[in-house]
Amino acid sequence: MPFDYQKLLAWRFDDLEHAYAARDTILYALGLGYGSDPTDESELRFVYEEKLAALPMMAVVLGYPGFWLRDARTGVDWKKVLHGEQGVIVHRPLPAAGTVIGKSRVTGIVDKGADKGSLMFSERDVVEKKSGALLATLKSTTVMRGNGGYGGPNPPTPEPHPLLARAPDVVLDLKTLPQAALIYRLSGDYNPLHADPAVAKAAGFERPILHGLCTFGVAGRAILRACCDNDPAGLKEMHLRFSSPVYPGETISTELWRDGKTISFRARVQPRNVVVLNNGRAVVR
């Protein structure tokens, strides 16, 4: 079907009910590499059912509507879609198990031209079903490279968060598991790009790549560890840009700059020394 940005802007999402258990909470944390040191009690609380705590980054997999842009009715060339930016605002600590409602919406579309495609801005509220409490708000920017130059609006977009012009205060290296993508996909993103070597090669990668939201979670793990004493209630907001993919098994080096309650950050992979996350901003309590 032809692309109609107004149709996409008005796309209606059904509320999505999502029940999850302690097992799901543990599986999410294992996908980020928690438990790599079984003697680290500050991280054990995220992968062991005794006094289990949910990570604030887990909000990204709750109430997720799936890869809905693959629906032919959107008119989107889904094979040319990229995840450009992701943010999470945590309003209150996530329960370790429960039932939530995902409420998704498209908030804006920007036509950057035929050569650049379009930007789609979307949000999702994660609401606790039992209490009606708003737990988290997710903000996402999607780059639709195959859908641009149709004469849609092109208003100014927010400038990326600037990083401080000095050496980072902390650099934290976290090695990902070779099977990290195979674990993380069990939290809900079953895109074969992250599991099937043939699909990855067809997309131009030497082997399956790590989910962008897994890399997001690893950066969150670094922030919690370096700036919040691994207290999940310590992270209030986290926003970043995706700049390059990660291969499972690589080490993610997160560079952190402290400025009061604001943490600026970016992440590189080693040994390639490639920036994979950029213009990051976190707010700690």
C-alpha cells in the first residue's frame, strides 16, 4: 500500500495487556549480562528470586506492541527501518512480577527528504493494571529510510544531548556473552537478524548482531553500577542515540560524565573502538 504519513500519524493501537513473572524479570537481566560474577551480591538481586528486584531498563520490553511497522497497511518499507533513539522515564519502581498495560501512540512524523527518509516519534505508557499507576513512559525515534520526500512537514527536531568537553569521570567495561542476543530475544524481540546468520549476512552483517535495546540495557547497567550503587530506584531517566551495531561477545565500554544528578554518556565496543551509543543523558535520583 502507498505510504500516507497522516494515516500513520493517526494509527490506532489497542491497549496491550502484558503479564510477566519473576522468571521473565530474571531472564531480562541475564540477557544484559547480570550474574556474570556470581559472588556480586549487588547484581545477584536482579537474577535470583530471593528479594528479586526489576531493573528500570526493563520497561522497554513491557507492553511492547511488536514490530507493527511490518503491517502492509502502514505503507512503510520496513526493511529500511532503523531504531534511531530511545528514552525511558521511570515514574516509579517496576514490580518484579505483575500485569501491565501498554498504551502506544505516534506523536510526530518528519519528512527529511527522499534521500534521508522520515523520522517517526512514538511513545508508550506502561501502566500497572491493578492500581492504574503510571510506571514508565518510553520515547522512541524510528528512522524510516525508505519513506521520505512525500511533501510532509519538516519542522526542526531536538538537538542531540551534548557531551562534556573533558575526559569522562568513569569508564566501565562490560563484556557481552557470545550468546547474549539469543538470550535477550526471549524477552520479546524475535527478529531473526539477531539469531540467523543467513538473515544477518543478507542485511550486510558478518553475523547476527545484538539488539539495540540490549545495548541500551547494558549502558543502563553501567550507569546503575557506577552512579547508583546498583539501586534500581536510582535511575529516573535515560535517553540515547543508536549509532552502530554491536556483535555479541564484544565488550561495551560506557564513558560517563557526572554533572550533579545528570549523567552524560556514550558507549564504544572493544576491540573495534567504535561508538555504538551516543549523546546519552541519564537523570539519577
